[in-house]
Amino acid sequence: MPLVEHIRELRKRLLISAVALLVGVVACYVSWEPIFHFLREPYCRANPHRSCDLIVTGVFDAFNTKLRVSFIGGIVTTSPIWLYQIGAFITPALHKQERRYAGGFLVGALSLFLTGCVLGFLSVGHGLKILLHIAGPGVQNLLTLDKYFSFLTLMLLLFGVAFEFPVIVVFLNLTGLLTFERMVRWQRGMIFGLFLAAAVLTPSTDPFTFLFLGLALVVLWELCVGAAWIRSRRQKARGPDQDDLSPDEPSYVDPTPSELAP
């Protein structure tokens, strides 16, 4: 395809993604009330015997928070559309084997990110319950609208990005940089490192959230080890000559001429 056609194709993909994103943002903005009550649920669970109303201290705080949450909601809800457009633009330039892996990586990355966001949302309420009541019964907690949604967004993004960890591990295993044997040798160090990363990255600093995230990452790591073991067994069953052969690469032919029989 000529360069001009590539630019037109890119413009078309970007236009479709932008329109989809705009529709998603407008839909989330119009549906603000049910979204607000749903996202406020962790705060209400953390204060079962008190009012779970959020306060606003600035004139534009409510509008800015509503717009920011609608934009993030639009990105998440329309992610299958703009991820498909990215894949549709990139995959024609890849080899056959690369295209096979690219689709799986895109679907896996999106699924893991959404799973991480869901688990992060479920853990926020427990973390807030610890943090809001740590000072004792004589302290009344009044959270502002923007501070609560900033904290909630940060938690969801943290869990979503952290759950992309298996995508990197699987990619390194497929490229041969991280073999099954090496993963087994690094087992103890990786478990310790995952819990340490969860403790450092968790913004709430409460023990429940960091343990929850650390255990989830360890489970994902063990699943990656299991997948690497299965792939290693299949490679050994195929034999060394059939290991990682690409259908897009020509077979090796010895150019040295053979001697003529007498």
C-alpha cells in the first residue's frame, strides 16, 4: 500500500475511534446519576451507619469531576472499538504467526485490565473501611467529591495496569527470553517481588488492599508458570527440529553442491 493510502487508512481508524469515544463520553455524562450511585457504593459500604453523601467545596468541582469520570468511562466502555481499530491498522503489516499472536494479546490485555478494575473496585470498600475508621469513633469523615473519585480512579487504574503483568510474562516466554526453567528458578524471588511491588504501589497503604493485590499477582504468576510448562512440554514433544518454526520464513537449503557419483 502506498504511503498516502496508509495515511488515509490511519485517518479513517482514528476518526472511527474518536467518534466512538465521543459517543461513550456523552453516554456516560448523560447517565451520570446511576454511574455516580454505583461508584459511590464502596464509600457507602465503608460507612454503614453514617451518611455516605460526598461534599463539594468548590464551584466547579462537581462539573470537573463529572466530566473526568465521564471521559474515563467513555475510554473504558469503548475500548473494544478503538482497540480493534488499532489492531486492524497494525496487523496487515505483520507476518502470519505474528498476526495470530497479536489478536490474542489484544483480547487478553483488555480482559485482564477489566478484570483488574473489577477486583480493584471490590477491594476499595474494605480499604476505605480501615482508613476511615482508623482514628476511632470520635472522628467524623467527610470526603469531598473530587478527592474520592480521584482515589477510586487511581485504585482502579492501579489494579488494571497491574493485571497486565501476565501479558509481559507470556510475551517474554514466547520470545524465549523467559523459559519455564528460568521461571521455576525465580519462583521465590518473584513472589517476594510481587508482594513488595503491591505494597509500594498501593495508594491506600492499608494492609488488606496490598495483600489482596499481591495474592492476585501471585496467582497470575503461577498461571503463567503453568502455561510455560505446557508450552515447554509441547515443544519437547514436537522435537528440536520443529520448535518455533515460522511459516513465513523459508527453510534452510545447503548451497554447497554435492559430489557427482562415479
